[in-house]
Amino acid sequence: MRVLIPTHVGDIHAVAVAIALREKGHEAVLWHGADYPTRQKSSIAISEEQGLRWAISGPDLELDGEPFDVVWYRRPVNPVLPEDLLHPGDRHIAQRACSAFYRSLWEVIAPDAFWVNPLTSIYRANSKPAQLAEALRSGLRVSPTLCSNDPDEIRRFLGEYEGETIYKSYMPTQWKSDDGIAQVFTTTITEDDLPDDDILQISSGIYQRRIPKEHELRVTYLGDFPVVGKLAADAEVDSRSPFGSSRFQVAEPLPEEVDRGCRELMRRLNIVFGCFDLIVTPEGEHFFVEVNEMGQFLFVEEANPEIMVLDPFCELLIHGRRDFDWQPKADSIRFRDVREETVRHMQDDGPAHVPKTFRHSADESGKKKDGVAEMETPFG
């Protein structure tokens, strides 16, 4: 199988999967989007005589239109333009042109490939309101939720669920200062925590009734094959918080109706891979929290090597279909088998590529700040 993996510098998941696929005898091509246009050249040619032709060249990348069997649309990033070659006004125009061309490549390079996940599904699958609405239609339980920037609606919701409301940001949010980086996690909130209405109105948020938690489940659906990890967390609300310790345990299979609902939700969102977060109450009820259509999964296996995710994920790509069958074997590849090579590859290969850039919300002065992405851990 020939597998294309769009990614960026420091993506440990992309590199680990590529190494594992090669060990299994398949071809894996890493495509660093930030290399375009300074270190990467791309062309699309269309004519009546020759039809459509395309070619891409760059560091460790020479593609001449040979088709791919599978595209793992892992973590594509926007083109990165240099700061010093263009006037700021011209740079804005060039950035738009590069981004538009870059997006158009995905429509032509692998039209017959098995996509994980399909291009047409990405924006809808990442919409939290769409997820929750479709989860309800799929038979899953969800907590009462308000997505809003309306101060009156927000205060009404907090009053209805007084003392049992949590807040989530729409996007991962960070602030950078001389003391380090502050990050927003899911947290409990009361009306006393709200800012003035004019501030509240300019930032939409997600407000939910808090669900009593016996434990959490991280369910990685590889097509129709679920890998279930039970998260025993002492973080009161958000298990991602660094202030709590967490450990994954091997979990029992999902109840049939929950498994059926998760599969139906994937069908409605048109995805073949997704990382589900579920809450299990003290009474044993399962509540849907969210599904990340391109979530991290190596951290589950790193935390508990008994929960194998890397090998079955590779088999999903190799089979190129959602209804593949997987059973652990003596030669199954574990993350610990490739971890050292993965880290070494990223350290050695990093200088050849342009790092992606990101924008913090603000530094301590309130000014926006650009930065360079660091190497990812299995936790993202």
C-alpha cells in the first residue's frame, strides 16, 4: 500500500505510524505542508492531450503524480511565507494565493484513495454543536448544552443549572508570558465568574450541565473496530489538566447500545476514524462528550502498553476499509518498539523542514505573538 500522510515538524503520531507502516512492508510518505512554498515546489497541469498531471518536490519528497492508495489526512498545515521577502501587504496576498493553491491540491492528488477522514467531513465533524445534535439523533446521551455569546442566555443557563455548570472554550486557548504559558481547561463556573456583558458577548463559549463522573472512557474507533481505555482520573473536571494524575486501564467492551450509537454518529459525520470521550456516571450511564476526528491516540498505549492502538491503526490504513479485522499477534508493532526511532527521526529530520507557526492568543501585554511549534508528545 502507498500511504500519504500530510503533517508538520514534530508530529510524533505521523512519524511513528510511518515507521510502523514501513516495518510492515508498505510505503509511507510524509508531506510537510509548511515547506510550501519556500522549500517545496508544486504544479498542476491540465490539457486535452494529457488530461491532469501534478508534481511536487521538496525535502524528502518527490511526487510525480503516482496515485496513493490511502491518505491519512493527519495534521495538514498552511503554507509558511518568510517575513523578510515581501512587503506586509504583498505578503498577505501571497499567503492567500498559496493557501488557495495548497487546498486545491487535495482535490486532485488522490481522488480514488481511501481517506482517513474524507475531506468533505472535516469541518462538520469538528463542529461541537453538530456533534452533539447528531449524537442525540444517534441515540447517545448528551448533557444539556448552550453555545452562545448572549449574556442573557448564558446567565439564564447558569441559573437553571446553578452550581453544576462547566465552561469549555471553542478552541484550544493559550496565553504566553514571561512566566510560561497558561492554558484554558474545562472548569466549573458560576455567575460570579462571568465578566461584564460587553466582554462576555465578544467571546462565544460552550456551557454544559456537569455530569457526575465515575470514570471516563477514551474510545478510539478505527473504522468499525473500537479500542476502549478506562481513565481513572483525579482531575475533578478536565482529565487533561496537569494538576491531576491519570492512568488508563483496560476496559470492558462498550454496551451494545452505546457502541451502536457511536458507529451511527460516525456514519452521520462521514468519518472512518475518531477519538470519543465518554463519561460514565456512578449509575453506569454513558454520556457523550465529544469526538475528535483526528485525535491523538498514542498516549493511551504509552500510558498502558496493554491497550494496543498503533498496530490496529496501521492495519486500518493497510486494509483501506472500515470493516477490517484485527487481532493482536506476536509480530504486532507496539509504540514502545518504535518510540526511540521515532524521536530520533524527528530530531534528525527537523532542520530539513520549515516548522509550522502558530499564534498565541496574546502575550502579557495583550499583543498577539507568533511562535514556532515544538515537538509533540504522544499527548499532543
